[in-house]
Amino acid sequence: MRRSTPPLDLSADASHAQHRRDAVESRPSTQRTPMSLAVNDLSEPSGYFDLHDKDPPSPGSAHSEPLSIMMPPTPTTTSMALAALQYLPVPLLVLSSLKTVVLANEAMGRLLDLDRSANDEKDRDSVQTVTDKLHGQTMSELGIDMLQDGSPIWISWEFPPHGPPSRSGDQSTPSLFMKATQMKDAILNSIAMPAYAMWKDEKFGIPNRAMLRFLPNEGEDAPMDQREFLGLFQAFTEDFKRQLEIDEFPIVQVYEIVGEPILDDRTEEFLGAIVIFKDVTEYTKRIAEQIEENERQFEYITNLIPIMVWTTRPNGDHDWFSQRWYDYTGLTEEQSLGKGWKLPFHDDDMFDTGKRWQHSLATGEVYNTEYRCRRYDGEWRWMLGRAVPFRDDSGKIVKWFGTCTDIHELVELRESAKQMREQLLRVLEHARVTLWAINRDRKLILLEGGIVNDYSHVTMEKIGTDIYDLFSRNEAGRKTLPELKNKIDRIIDGEGTDEVVEMQFDGNNRWYRTRVVPLMVTSRQAGIEKDSYIDGVIGVSMDITEVRKRQEELHAQEKENHKLIANAVAAKEASRMKSQFLANMSHEIRTPIAGVIGMSELLLDTKLDQEQRDCAENIQRSANGLLTVINDILDLSKVESGRLDVEEVQFSLSVVLRDVNKMMAFAAVRKNISYESSIPPEIERDLKVMGDPGRLRQILTNLLTNSIKFTSEGHVSLSVTVTSDTEEIVNVRFIVEDTGIGIEEEVRARLFKPFSQADSSTARRFGGTGLGLAISKNVCGSIILR
């Protein structure tokens, strides 16, 4: 803390004394107040500093005589500087470690209004200086308070002068001056930092003890000129062949040099300066250590993150890579630094990458690019390269910091999404589907699909326009527009979640089915998801013109089908009634036929002559043939009506086969042809199966009877084989072969249809109705003809 006051304007006459207003300022201790030193011309015969006056009074005297000070002959530079401190107009206090006064100059005495005249009246031979009066006192005793924050506070007051300066010729003044000089020398030497005064002509002067130690040979050959002083700090190589530049100096100690000018308080003329050397070597070392530690931490952090980090000089040459770069690329430091960073990158990407990098180096813009980088195992992967410039305080780029991030999966996903979008657009185009979306203001925010492709005037310029403008381009659209508006309003108001409307909105009579659903958005606050709300509507419009045409055609077809179904029902009913009639008639006819057959059998058992027997046998054959026809008609009617019953009982397959063989052998003998049968031993051993023995006998009899009927010579055979035999099912194959007239290819297609035969002559020649094979086919299900 220093107190300062403007210098007093001393006049030769007390009448010229005026009231003065002093100001007190409290500043932080680090602030230096400019120092000025004023010296009057000593050759003047009169004035305050007249050396030839008589009996000078003690300092601070109120006598009207001019002040006279006896100056020692030719003072040294050090004593002159310390004397200047004593008589500076700036108040000065020097405190001890106990914060008591050690030294106070005359300006401080004037500031504290110390009256020296009282001392002169008591003892004019003893001189008591301001320092003597204040020595040992504390700041509080002086009435001075120390401010904690150090903020300056100006205080002003007025006091009258005590009279003109004293002109006493007291011989003790030189002793006082010498004492003050010694004290000032001690003050300067107590400063641990090297300091010296520099005169206006750049001469070197008033160094303190620390400065003398700082100089070579402790100041014995101290330079008098500043340029010469700077020359003391030149450095050369060990062989003294070349002088080192400033940035090549080996740093032993680092000093911060602070200079403060000394100005004249009145004229502000530059008188000189005080230069102080502050040793900051340890501070610089700590900064260097901190920088080194920061670099180690930076490298440690960059090796932890999953990206490659690098730096370059301002010209773009790479000077550092993180360890992850070397691990990823497999390159060495010698291969990577400088221009070698291009080695692992794909040649096809380097042209564009190089242009972007040169552009960033030239303009200072952020560098951003994507390229493929070869991993140590040879795999090419996509990378995102980014770099930002690092500038100094003047804005000059001193370094570039960059990163390489593996984005291979992201690029593949992006390409996949791009392909998927293109496929979706193609699907929408071919499917004649239009996807659109609007916000709550009914403005289009998305429009893709068939409508865009069908109408050249519907382009991306429609984004941001009203949705209703798109669907009301003609009278047809305006008619159906209210229904669409109603559906959209219901969705936005939250009254509906899925609305569908069919409408026309062009002049080509095309219909569109539009489905609208809410566009839900989830709000976020501070990264936390909140409630969802409706932010718009998503619509899908599908061209259904062809669908409506097909629907109309189907509607007409349905009407036609109803007619056909009615006709089919009527025909089916007629067929059912016919089958019912045939079944009823068959029952009615079989009863008298059974009587005819029975009576013919009884007649044949009597004694008849040959003619009578032939007639009776003819009656019997005719009756049996009619009974067979009636039975076939009855079975066919049952098949058509779906009421043909098939039993499932256990029976012996060998018994059925023996009965059929016995009957067919007798029929074959009558036609003079041979009949053969082949039955495997497992069936001969009385194989028991589940089924309908009557239907099996009917099928075999029909097939064998036809073979015998159409065979004039040769043989007829029946072979039976077991194709598979499990615990549940036995598959048996029956094969009927004959040497008859055969079956032509075109006849086979209609052979199993009811009442169908080869031709009309077959019925005349061989007889039959054509129902046996049809019934057998329906009962059996699988008959193969060769």
C-alpha cells in the first residue's frame, strides 16, 4: 500500500501560499507509480536551494526565509537516486516484517501533517527526521487502514500551510542527507531481484546488490551503455565460429524483465527508467513439466478412445500419430510422418481427398472427408477423416488436429438404406402407390410415389403447400374433398387412428383409396422421453381404378354365377329325382324278376323235353341278365347320389378269391378258353383282412366277366400280389389279363363312363350296358389299363 499526493507548489513568499487539496490513494502492492525527479539550477543566487544563505533552519520550519540545503560535493549515482527517493513528492513508507515503520520520506511527513518547527524550537542542534518520528509505529497508530481488496479510494481534505519554507543554514542537513542515502541503499539492496536505473541517454546506473551479482565479475566491469549491456548476453558455439540465434540459446535461467518509466510530474518529461529482473526459471520449468505432463495425458487419452488421432504442421506435413494409428495400419513412424500418411488409403479416393485437404490448408476451413483405409490385415474399411486448425492469439494457424474414425458399418448401412429407399420408390412407382405426410397445418412435408410420376406438375415444389391443393385439381376431386378433410381432421383431433376414403382427384376417371394414420412424435426434455403427441398425418394413396373395374366385372360375374348355380341346383335335383326314380323302379322290377327266375328254376327241375328246356333256360338267362342290369342301375344311382355303402368287416381274402375263381373257371370252360389264377401262399393260408367282401367280389367279377366276354380264344388270368404289409395296412394288387380283342387308346378315355362301350356294335355283338366298369371304378378308385 502506498499513499501518493501531488507535489506541493512552494513559493518564495508566504503571501503566495494557497490552500492545497491533497488526495490519498490505496493501490495493490504490485502497481508501480511513475517516479519523477526535479532538480533546480544550483547556480541561482537565491531561491529555496541557495547554498550560500545563512544558518538554514531545520526541515519543516515555518520561517519566511528561503530554504537552503548544503549539498555534498559531487554525489555518487547511488546516493543521488536515494536522495531522490527521500525528496520525491510521492509519499513512501517502508515497513519491517512486523509491519512497523522503518523509513518514511518527507512527502509522507507532509501527508501526515508532521510539524517539524516544534522540534526546532526545543533543540535547534538536533535534527529529528520524519523517519525518526514515525520509526517503530504501526499502521493503525498512524491512522492508516489496510484495505483487503486493494481497491483505490480517493479521500481529499484541506489544510492551511504553516508558513514559508525555512531558510535555516543548519549544518546538520548533510548528515541527514547521508543517513537517508544509506537507508535508501539498504532498501534497494534488500530487494532480492536484480534492479537498476537507466538514465534518459540509456546510460547504466544505480544497480542494487542483486544486480551487481547478476553482472559478470559482480559488476567490476559493469557497462555504462544499455547496448553494451545487451552485448553481454551473446552466445556462440563451442568453437566460437558462429553466433547463436536467440532461439538457440541454451536456457540456464529465465528472467522476466519489467521496466517502469520515470517521468517529471509537472512536464511529464521522460527522465529515465527502473529495470527489474524477475527470476522465473522455476516457473518456466514447472510450465515445461506441466506441458510435458499434458502431452503424456493427451497421448494416453488418445490411445484410449477408439479413433486414430494425428497432428500436422501448418503446411500439412504430419508430425504425430497416436498409437492406435500404428496398430491399425501396421505402419512404422518413419513410414507415416510427413507425406507418408497417404500409404494406407485407397488410390481411387486420394484425388478428392487431396483436393479437400489442400483447400482446408489454404483457407483454414474444417477438413472433412470419407475414404477407404487398408487395415493391417489387408481389409479395406471406410474412414471419416476430420481436422480442425489450432490458432494462436493472432489468428495464425500453428497446428492441425485431426482424427480418423472407422465408419465402415455406418457406410454399409447408409448404402443399404439408400438401396432400400430406391427399391421402395420403384415399388411405389410400379404399385401405383403414393406416400405423403402433412404437419398440423396441413402442409406437405413428404410426397413420393405414383402421383409424382404420373403428373409432371406435381414436383418437389409441392412440399410446403396445402394438401388439399393436391386433391382438388378438378371437379371430381372437389366433390370428394370434404370427405378427405373430415378424415384428416378426425386424425389430428385424436378422434380416429385409422381412416380410409376412396376418391377421384384427376380428370382421367381414376380412383384412389387413401388411408390416413396419425404421425406420432415423442417429446424430449433434458434427454428424457416424455409423452407422445400427434404432429401430423401420414397418408397412403393407392390407385384402385383397375381394382374397381375388376370388382364391377366380378359383380357381373357373380350375377351370372348365381344363374348358373341355380341351373346346376335344378339339374342336380333333376338328376337326384332321376336316380331316386331308377332306384325305386329297380326295386319294383326286381321283385317280379325274382319270381320269374325262381319259377324258371323250378320249371327246369321238372321233366321237360329238349325244346321245353331250351325255352326255360332262355327265360332264366334273360331274367338273370335283366336282374344284373337292374342291380347295376341301382348301384350307379347310389354312386351318383353318394349313398353307395361300403362295409368294413373282417373276412378271409382266400375264400373270396376261391369263389370268384370257381365261378369264372366255369364261365371260361363254356367259351372253350383257359382260366388261370395266381395266389401267393400268404393269401392261400387264409389271410384275414378288414373290408367289404361283397364289393370286392363284384369288382373282380365285373373285370373277369368282361375279359371272358371279349376273349374268343387264348386265356384269361387273375394274379394277386401283396405290395406292402404292415401291422395296420395290407396293400394287395389284383391284375386281370386276357388275350381278347384289346382296347384302343381313344376308347380308354371313355371306358369308365356310365353306359359307355367301344362302339355301338359292341353291345349288339357282346351285349352289356356299359355300367360294370363305371361302378367298379367308383368303388375301387384306382384301375390301371394296359
